[in-house]
Amino acid sequence: MSATPRAAGLLIACAVLGAALAMGLRQSFGLFLAPMTTTLGWSASGFALAIALQVLVNGVAQPICGQVADRIGGRRVIMGGAVLYALGILGMALSTSLFWFTFFAGIVMGVAVSAAGMPVIIASLTRLLPPEMRGRAVGLGTAGSSFGQFLVVPLSQLGISVAGWQGALFLLAGAALLMVPLALPLNDKP
């Protein structure tokens, strides 16, 4: 499939922004350890276990999400992952017990990170671009992912300072939904 330069630019921009949001949101969760454990009386190790579970679930779910994206298209998987991201973050914000926090932060977010993360975004993007543009697109997508950490993490800390940890999580859940329209151009039908 060959994309015009304008269409390729749109595809790359949406993929870079989607990757930036996905990685930035994921890397922000550590900022919530101190305010949440203090307010809710949880142990730091319980909070950390939930985030560690997220990493493990992400590792298990990644090949499954990739296979699903190969079958139904990356756009649908990314959009579903973005909705799961928002639901997982909302669940984190509303959790009153460590059990539910672990479920939302560990399991729901682990699958969300797999579905709306870099591998699915980049695979969808590269299938839509001509071979001569793929290397540059992958590089830009990776840079976008790093930029997301640089941009979203400080904004998350600002959100905690201004709106409290729960308000900041609500804002992050809304930001996660921005990945839905960013996935629209990534229509790599199988």
C-alpha cells in the first residue's frame, strides 16, 4: 500500500502522539505511590506489587494483542486498548481496597498497555507505509514514546499538585481516551 506524503505525515503524527500518550501515562503511575498509600493506608509493597503485575500481564498479553491486531486490524485493538486504559485508570482512582487497585492497575492496565502500546501502534503504522518510509517512522514512533515520558510525567505531577491524586487520575483517564481518535488513521485492515 502506498501513502501520499500528506497521508504518511498524518499517519506518522498520529502514531507518534499515540505512542507518546501510551508510554507517558504508563510511566506516570509511580508518582501516585506516596499520595495514594498515605491517604488509603496501603503499603508501598502492595502498590508496587500491582505495578509489577502490570508489567507481567503486559508481557503475557503482548503476543495475544499482536495476533488479534493481525486478524482484525491494529486500529480496533489500539482503540480497545485506549478504552481499557481509561477504565483501568478510573478503577485505580476509585479503588478503596488494595485488591481492586491491583486488579485495575495490574490486570486491566497490563492488557491495556499491550493493546495500545508501541508494538501494535508501530506494526499498524508500518503496514500502511511504503518500505522506504518504515525505518524513519519506527524511529519517530520510538522517539514519540520517549517524548511522552518527558511530557506526560511532569504534567501528571502538576495534576497531583493541583487536583490531588484522585483528580489527576481522572485527568489521565480522559487523556487516555485521546488515543481513540489518534488511532483512526491506523486502518490496517488484515
